[in-house]
Amino acid sequence: MNEWMKKSPLEWEDYVYKEVTVVASENKEYKGWFLTADPVSANIVLVNFLEDGSLSVTGIMGHSVQTIDVVNEGDHRMREKLTHLFMSGDYKGHSP
Amino acid sequence: GSSELQESPMSEDSPETQEQRARATLRERYLRSLLAMVGRPVSFTLHQGVLVAAHFGATDLDVANFYVSKLQTPIGVQAEALLRCSDIISYTFRL
């Protein structure tokens, strides 16, 4: 079990709404807005807002997480966008 | 009065209560993200640089396996398959 999987839900929650870079197994690197970490599997969900108004969602398996770093603390606007994601059924796009 | 009670900061809750609340919020969000993925094409990065694409179907409670359909592998298309999460590094889909 790696360091990431040993963290508590409160420690995982610290990353929510922040932009992070995650280095996973085999030096795979991911960047995006931290939406959640599954408390069961420690899987991370990152979100990226693309220029065409669509959304890219990436899940990184908890067992493969090596390091995670915050690159942007985010702001109220981003927090608002992320809070409502997936809450109301179908995603209707966003204003880039 | 009751208004004072409602305004009491969350930090006054016990650490157990705070942790339980965090756990519930994180888990609900994760399950909702999985729901949003159902029926969509997903690309999976597996170990040793193997990339496969499939339509996501379901997972189990402990997220140990992903049940997928139309799995595109280097040796052909598998109508239905079970991907072990221990073989997966990451997955990506578009909304």
C-alpha cells in the first residue's frame, strides 16, 4: 500500500477544488482539477475543461499514485463549476 | 438560541464526525463520476504502456474490476470483458 492510499479522507479532501499534478506508475503524469478521491479505492478523479466546451475526466487508480502536488489553489468560480459537476444528470457543457 | 447553534463552525464537530462527513462526500462524488461514465467510450492506460479502449458498463463496490464492452485490443475486439483495476494505471473519458 502506497503513501497516497494510507491518507485519511480529511487529507484527501484537502486537494478537492485544487489543480494538481499527479505522477503515477511508469512515470505517467496527469494534470487537472481534483474532484474527488474514492475513500474505498483511493482512486483520484481529475477534471479538465477543454476549449470546445467539453470536459475530460481522468481517473487515476489509487494503487498507482506516486506523488501529488498542488499547482493552483483555485478560486470561487472553479469551486462553483466543480461542485455542480455530475450532480444533475447529463452534463450540458460549460462556457470556456 | 437555535440560530447560534446553526452558525457553530464545523471545527467543533468531533474528528470522527468530520472524517465521516469527508468520506461520504468523497464517495458520493466518486460514484457519480462512475455513473457519468456508464455507456461511454473510455480509454484505459494499462501497465507496460498498453492502451485499450472500451465502453464502460459497471464496477463492483470495492472498485476491483471494471466490466466493459466492445473492448478494443491489439488482437481484436472483445464483446464483453472484465478489466482488473490492479492492471490499470488510469482511465479517461469525455463529456
